[in-house]
Amino acid sequence: MAGRSDYMEPNEYFMEVAKLAAKRSKDPKTQVGACIVNRDKVVVSIGHNHMPKDSDGFFWAGKEENPYNNKLMYVVHAEMSAILKRTIADISGCTMYVTFFPCNECSKAIAETGIKEVVYYDDNPGEYIQCSQIIFDRVGIQYRKYQE
């Protein structure tokens, strides 16, 4: 008897894990998920964008004139969440699957951890994405848009 032909390939599976993680976000506008996978194709962390400690005492409004009412000042990005919640100490050589291309701040953290590849689902509408690409290019992190 032959095996199933309609199973999920690892690349698809890990991106679906990141997309599922994004559904945990309470952000009414932007839901982002991330999944870190080691060389053995084992998930070692999952994260989503959220307020610190998933508390409800913060603002979800974005780009407000008052910076203290702007979610961007408080939100923990999915990539950072996944890095901080990893189940192993050393994630160098791992691959990160993320639903949006990482911002420049997350890209710095990704570079510092030694993650070797970033697979992203959608382009990020943010204005500092070129900086992220420069960071990745200079430290040798491969990045590619997910192909369905």
C-alpha cells in the first residue's frame, strides 16, 4: 500500500504553524505569528504579537499622536516572542517561519541568535524593511518569500 500523496511538506507545515500562532494575537489590525525550527525539522518555539505578559491593560490603537497611546510602543513582536520563549538555549542554525517580513528591530535579534534562514509569508508594510534586508545580507541570513 502506497503512502498518502496529499500530506503537508515540512515547509508548508511550519508556515501553517506560524499562521496558526498569528490567530492567538488580540491585535485588531495586525496578527503576526512566528515558528522557529531546528536543523532536525523540529519546532523549538512559537510566538505571536501580543502585549507584555498578554496583559489587557495596554492600547491597541496604532499611530496615535500621543505616543503613550500607541500600540507600537508596547507590543511584543511575534519574532521576539518566539526568540524569548524558545525551548532550547542555542537556536543558531535554525530557520524562522514568520507571517510578515521582520522589522529592523526583530531582524537585529534574529541576527544575534544565529538563525540562518527566514521564510516569510507576506511583505511587511513597514518603512524600515530595507534595513532588515541589509542586516540579513551583511550577516549572511538567507530570506525568502514562502511559495505555496
